[in-house]
Amino acid sequence: MEVCTPLKSDSRLKHRSMTPLRFLRGVICLVVFLSTAFMCIVYLSPLAVVGLRLISIRYSRKAVSFFFGLWLSMWPFLFEKINKTKVVFSGDSIPMRERVLLIANHRTEVDWMYLWDLALRKGRLGFIKYILKSSLMKLPIFGWGFQILEFIAVERKWEIDEQILQQNLSTFRDPKDPLWLSLFPEGTDYNEQKCKSSQKFAAEVGLPVLTNVLLPK
């Protein structure tokens, strides 16, 4: 892992042009990643969830985390080694093998995947869980996977979500249960249209008008 000081405002990020070879390499990485995800969700996870759950929730979680981490470890390899993408970490150091609450901006649709690069280096790749919008639970195959992995689905309405969060997080009270809980307060990925809507709402209710991120939900 490369740890650097934060980028200065006048820093210029280098972007490589898209070539047919790079495009093909990216498509191959995506196909491998999605196909293996299907295999893990359909064939491996049910054994850990249904079989071990009857004996011990703790051991069931360990088994699911093992398979989940094994699959996720392909992402840093494909992303950094095969696709030749340089990942730079800066800022405060996160302790190894500790329970962590991760709060991140949501600039792109794949921000949640970049956290895997960090979790791998901290020995917590299989234990990362996300608080996500409930509509994602309806995705074919992957929605089932999110439930197996115990991701927390919210409606983005506090009067509903307060009880949901309390019920789900209460099952992780044991400090021996490893946990990296990831939260994207903006609730959705960033784009110009969403930014304008966020700014309009902020101005109407007297909240700070943000320019580079969305108003937290």
C-alpha cells in the first residue's frame, strides 16, 4: 500500500487514453468478477448460511465472510495488477483488524468497490458490510447475496430506518464479531442533476449549499 500526503489543489492527475486493449482488458475483468460472484452466491453461500446457521450464527458468519473475502480479493488483483490501476491512500491510518465505521462520499457508482482495496490491506475484506437503499435488495441474484451478507437495507426515512438500524446492529454487539460498517451519507452517486436538486433543497430549508458533494440524507 502506498500512503501519501493529500493531493494539493494544483496537482494534475494523469489519465491514460482508452485503447481497444484496455477496453478489452476491462471487459474481461468485469466478466470474470460477475461470473464468479454468481458462483459464490448460488453454490457456496447457501451452505454456510443454511447449514452452519442452524449450529452457530458466529461460525456461519465466519464461513460467509471467508467466501465473501475470497471472492472480493479478486477485485484488487484485477483492478491493480491486471488493469494497472494505481491506488493511493492518504490521511489517517486505520488500525489493523479493528471494528470500523467507514463514512465515504459517493462520487461514482463504484465507490463501494474501492473500499475493498483498503479492507484487504487491513485484514477485513470479508467483514465489510454496507448500509444501502432498499431498492438494491430487489436486484436479481445480487439482492439475495446482499441479504446473505447481512447488508442493511434502509428506506432513507429516519422514522422507518431508526428501528431497522437498531435491530440489525444489535446482532453485532459482540466485539468478537469483526465488522467494517460502510455508510454513504449522500444516499446516491453524484452527478450534476442530483447536485442541483440537492442545492435547491438546501437553499429552501436553510441548510449549507454544497458544490462538490450532495446533501447527506
